Amino acid sequence: MQEVSIHSLGYTYLNIPKLCKLLNSAQRYHKFIPATKITNIGPPDLADYGYSVTALHNSAKPHLQDHSIAALFTSVPIEGNFYAKTIDRKIIIATLHQLEELLEKSGRTIEEYAALTICQELLSFEFQRVSGKQWYDLFHQDPRGCIFDFVGVKSQKIGKLINFSLCEGCLGVLVQSNVSADVLTSIRRILESVVRPSIRKAISECVTKPGWSFIYGGIVLGSVVNLGATLLLNQAALTRAQYWAIVTVASWIILFPLAIYGWQWVRFLKSKMN
């Protein structure tokens, strides 16, 4: 089992225990461990309050174990305006800077974003180790909605987050390079667990997605409030019409997320066939 410690550098709103639970629940090859929160990262050493990889690494180094892989997440911009940089195929330094728009448009949580970053780098580390090649021999400029898209614009990053997948071309390269089947299976299970539908995700989509939230929140829950107020003011027994109104509203509260859940499965199965 390969251990990966996950740290925060400075202030972040990433829930690291929740991230580790997401990663560990999908597979058993990697063990992801919440590690030291490194609060003092010192003053920025680059323009626009940015930090060099060297500066961030120096802040984290006393808290790292030489034998294990570490993922370090920060909210400050890092050098070269990169989303992530790596050191010696052992350390991942990733920024969550100005991430809000990407998360909103992709529908991903910040923990899922962090999971994608970790997945792509762990596979890249293994690819470099067994092939002797560099990371840029795996990442590609043409956007395919693949975790190895080397994206330069936000729309491509959003597509990468939505698809959350490993394209057939990259899968072939990894297999031909003799990347460990255990590592490959572990990462693919994590990726699939994120996109696989669930009732929790369906309810979240009902509440957060603009179109669905208007229907579910504005109409269904609004009806509950109005009906409840009517019943509180009416001391008489329920009329038949009021009774069926309550049943209808209660059914909508339950059935609407179930319908979204079914639609998620349609999209999921369709993506698996493409």
C-alpha cells in the first residue's frame, strides 16, 4: 500500500479529512492520510502575492517524510500561474487560487477538484518512474476532457472537471509503458467514484444547479411553506383538496431528486458507451 499525506499550506477551505474519505473509499491500493496543517508559509517571494515552488517547499519540508508522497494544497498563486507543480516525483504543490468559477460551472466540489489533481499526478509519477520519460510526454495540448489535458483556458479546465476521466489514448500509453496495474486500477476507481451517480449528488444538484434549484426550491419548497401557513391559520379539519395537496407536494419533494438521480444514470451510462 502506498501512503500519500495531504497537507494544507496557509489558509485553505479544503476539507482534507473529507478529501481523504473520498479517495480512500474508492480503492485500497493508496492510503491517503490527513497530515500537518502548515499555517506559516512566510511572505510571498514573487510579484502579485505569488509564491515560488521553492518557498512553499521550504515551508513544508520540516513536516514531510522523505519516504512518502505528499500533496500540498494552498490558496495562494504559485509561480508560472500553474495549477500544480511537482518536485522529484514525490511532492505535489497545488493551488486553489481563484477556483470558485471553475467549481460553479463544472458542478464539482473543491474536494473533487483536489482529487483530480492528486490522481493525475500520481499516475504521472508512476509513468515517469517506469518509462524514464518526463511529465510533458504524457500530458497533451489537445483538450479531450481527460485528466491529462494540459489546459490553458478556463473552458478547457471546466471540461476536464466535468468529464473527470482518462481518455483511451492516455490509457493506452500508460499500459504500454508498463505502469503498475494496481496504481492504474486505483486511480480509475477514484475517477469513476466521483462521476458515478448517487442520491446525495442528485439532491445537491436539485439545490445548487440554477435550473433545477428554481424548480425544486422556488416551486416545491415554496408550495410547502404556503400550504403550511394555510393549515396553521385554518383550525378546521383538512378538506379533501388540502389532503391531496399535501400528498402531491410531499411526493414532489421525494420524486424530483429521484428523477434527477435517474437522469444522472442516463448521462453516466451514455458517457461509458462513448
